[in-house]
Amino acid sequence: MKLIYFLFIPLFLLSCKKEGAIKNRLNSGNGKWRISHYERYIWDPSGINQNQVYWCNDCGEIDFNRNETGQRALNYQAAQFKYSVSGEKLILYVDNSGIGYDITWNWEKNEFTLTSNVGQSGFSEVMTCKK
């Protein structure tokens, strides 16, 4: 039984360290990131309604605060959010509902990409952010 504890404790500590590093990276400096590219796809899984596609370049900003709150301004529409990090996933909570994003870092270009795909609901979103 002790062996199991010794195997899981390092795994837990590494996971917490990674999540802390991602949070620190998100709110580094002033926590402001420019949304350099944004895409949103909405479709009706039943096929009744028409699909909607929206995309833009250099169309907003997203701010991450150290207290796990923030704001996203996209084409002059702002929304407050809370966020958390779990593994390699960023979860944004807007209006008490959370959307999980896979986060991919490009360290050389000081940018990251958030990708969310909720296929059963007919929603997909991709957002690339740069310092």
C-alpha cells in the first residue's frame, strides 16, 4: 500500500506544478493577450438550421488575472470569466457554465491556441492569442 502512495504522490505534484506553470504563463506581465485569430463554428446536429461560421483576425483581447478571473473582448463585446487549469486543459466559466479548451503553446512566438469542440451541441471554437 505504501508503494502506491509513493507512486501517486510524485505524479500529483508534477501535475500541480504543470498547472501552476500554465497559470503563471497566462497571467505573465499584465496578463493581456491579443486575439490574433478567432474562428467559431455553430451547426445544428439535427440538420434543421443553417450552419454559421464566424472568423476574424486581430479582433480582440483576453486578460488573465492572477486571482483566476479575466475578461475577453471580442469585436467590441466584452465578457467576464473565471478560469481554471486542469492538466493541459483551460476551462473558462462565463455565466456559470464552463467551456473546456485544449491549450497548445508556441513558446518561440510567445503565443497559444485554445481549441474547443462540443460536437454533440454543434459548437466549435479556435482562438490564437499572442503577447
